Amino acid sequence: MYASPAPCSDCGVTHAAAGVLNSLLADLLATRPDDASWGVSVCGTCNQVTGVWDDAEGWGFGTRPGEVVRAPLPMHKPFVPAPA
């Protein structure tokens, strides 16, 4: 069975999301390298792409810098039943 390390605890980008974001970035770099209407954000901890957006076409995937304003959620929190 294939095993992979857990996502970064700071950005939480999964391996599947990283693949999509990196593909989008590669396409933009290949087709419009000097166009300032698109951008990319990168995690400061793991250097993974966390967001890609295109203001000219009006789309975005992931996050832009400054959008994450709280501490990341824990990866697992045990279930605690509410009192009745």
C-alpha cells in the first residue's frame, strides 16, 4: 500500500490539492509568464503552492496571502458528546 507523509501543519494542503495547484501554476507559467493578472501564494513553512488565481479570468483555487487569519485547525480532535 502507498503511504505518504501528512500535509503541512501550517497550510494543510493535501497531496491531491498540491497536484492540482502545481498543474495550474505550470500552465500559467507556460502560457502567460509575463502577465501580472495572475498570482500564486506559497506556504512559508513547506514551500508548497497554496493558491493560484487569475483576476483577468475571474477564478482562483486555494488561498491568497492574508486570507488565513487564524491558527490552523488540529488534524484530529476526539469526539466528545454534548451534555444532555
